[in-house]
Amino acid sequence: MKEREDDNQTHITGFQLLGFGNPPELQILLSLMFLVIYIITIVWNILIVALHLHTPMYYFLGNLSCLETCYASTIMPRMLAGFLTGDKTISVNSCITQFYFFAVFVATECYLLSMMSYDRYLAICKPLHYTALMNGRICLQLTAVSWISGFLVTTIVTYLLSQLHFCGPNEIDHFLCDFTPMVKLSCSDTSLITLVTFVLSSIDTVPTFLLTLTSYICIISTILKIPSSSGRKKAFSTCSSHLIVVTVFYGTLIIVYVLPDTDKLRDLNKMFSLFYTVLTPMINPLIYSLRNKEVKGALIKLCLKC
């Protein structure tokens, strides 16, 4: 590992991503498994983006699929390279860059999922006003706010992270460059970046989570008031796919970032991180397409056309 001298202190210039240990006898199996997952993720999400369903919900869904294509491409190629070559090293700058894009997409997904929850709330609870309250211009504005907010918050945190010095050790017990493992390896004063990150992440995630939660409380309350069972089933089917995606996304995020970072829970956190960073981008399009007749029909027509 290369090192450089600065003010009589040795600074490391790279990290070792330990991943899952990568036992030699499993490297080929793991690389094949993750390669298949990556290909399925890219193909499914591109198919969703290619659909031309002119409704607000599918406008948001197309943005979510585009985001998750980028999301998977931020993490998976580096993982595959590590499995195939056995090289676990990554430079500090590359690690910070990976964290930047990874964090941008996580923050943006929080906003997009909350916007989609609000869209479902309007469709079920305010059906007469839906067209006026959720038109093309508003969809574009909400989507722009989601992406800009994700980039803005992450840029501030990443700038502060780039000012830190790392003196060793250089091992990150994870398969990606996340915030907490990197900050723990820093030999600089991390009190400012820890405080700023806590404040910004709270501003970024808590309101979006509360908006999503409030939307679904209102949705479920409205559905329960529908007199006929067929009406309740039809209303619930319009939001069931999104509810599943939201539950999986926030459930794994809470487990990974709220549970204490102890040696006993580190492997568990790593597995849940794998779930929301690798598996969720693959299964989200499947959930939306298999549980929605309109998406399923459009996918069939697109495949037949191709």
C-alpha cells in the first residue's frame, strides 16, 4: 500500500475492502452469482424505463428504475472485480467517490419513495382532485427536488470527508465504502463531520419517512372505510407494490444504520446492507411488474415489439 509523508505523519492512500472474506474456493461461485444479479438488475430496470406509461406513478417509477440502475453500477462492478482478481485494494479517492454516488442515490431514493407515497395518497384519498394536484409539471418539479436534494446533501458531507486524513489501519470490514467505516479509520478530528452528517441526514430522511408513513396511514384508513370488499381489494392493489418496496427499503436501512455497530452485529449489518444495495434494485422492478397488470401488459408488449 502506497503511503505519503505530510507534516511528519504517514498517511495511507488506499483501503482494503474485506468484503465477505472472499474464500478462494467460493470466489468463482460468488462472482457468477453477483454477475447474474447485476445483469438481471440492469435488464429489468432498463425495461421499466423503456415503458411509455403516461401517468405520474410510472413517471416516478421510471426515475426510480434509472436511479437503481446507477445504484447497482456504483457497487457491483467493484465487487465483481474483487471476486475475480482477489484484489481488495481501493484508493482513498476512489473510495470517497464510490461513497459519494452511493449516498446520492440512497438520499434520492428516500425522496422518490416519499413522492410516490404522496402520489398514491392523492389517488386513493383525493381522487377528484388527483389530476389537478399531480400533473406533468408537478411530477417534474417533485422529481427535480428529489435529485437536487440528494446531490446537495451528499456533496456537503463528501467535501468534509475528503478533508480527513487516514493514517492506518486501512482495513474496511465491508464490501463498499460507507461513511461510518471510513470515519472510524480517520486520524483527523471527526466531530464536525459527524455532527454535520447527523443533522443533514436527519433533515434528509426523517421528513421523507414521516411523509411516507403519514401517507400510508391515511391510505389504509381510507381503504378500510370502503364498504365493498372488491372495492377495498382494488384500492389496495394500486399501492401494494409500492408499500412492499417502501417496507423493504426503510426496514433494511433502519436495521443497518440504527442498530449499534458492534462486532456481533457487524456481519448481520453487512448482510442487510447487501440486501438493500444489491438485491433491492433487482427485486423492485419484479415487484412492480408482477403485482401490476398495467406494467405487466406494457412489458409484454415491449418484449413482443422488440
